Amino acid sequence: MSELLMILEELLECIVQISTILMEFLGVCVLVATAVKCFWHLIKRDGYNIRLNLAQGIALALEFKMGGEVLRTVVVREWAELGILGAIILLRGVLTFLIHWEIKNERKAMEQEQYTER
């Protein structure tokens, strides 16, 4: 029975490690794709709302990265490591909150700008 538990524990650890890497990779891909897209629209100067879309892409990338960190907490064995992961999750959470706040303010500014143009 203890051998089965050890095998299941190793399997869980492998699944978590692979999933964590995939989540972080997706976060990086989203961030790079958003940056390239926004840079392209900046060069073209086509009236595309670059700032809002860049903020949304950064927020989505941070959420993927935070998801990877949350998964990593499943296999943590020491309190010190858990404290570090908690601090990283807290920092990324605060950054995501601030970016969402910035997105909300940017949308309000866009709506007011459209309203005053009419």
C-alpha cells in the first residue's frame, strides 16, 4: 500500500510540474503576443486603443503565471518555500488588481471622450 501511495505522489508531482510549466509558458506567450500586437498597432498609428489592450494582455498573462504558482503550492514540502510562494502569489495578485483598476479607469476615460465628442 505504501508503494502505491509513493507512486501516486510522484505522479501528482509530475503532473503539477508539467502543468505549472505549461501555465507559465502560456502566460509568457500571451504577454509576448500582446506586446507584438500592440507594437504593430503603434507603428501603424491606426487609432487602436493600445494602452487598454496592453493592460488586458498583461493582466491575463499575470493570471496564467499566478495559476502556475497556485499549482506549485500543491507539492510544497517546507514552510519557507510556502512563504516564498505566498509572497509571489500576493505580489502578482496586487499587480493584477492594479492593472484591472487601470483598465477600468481607461475604459471610463474612453467613454467620457466618446461622450464629449458627440
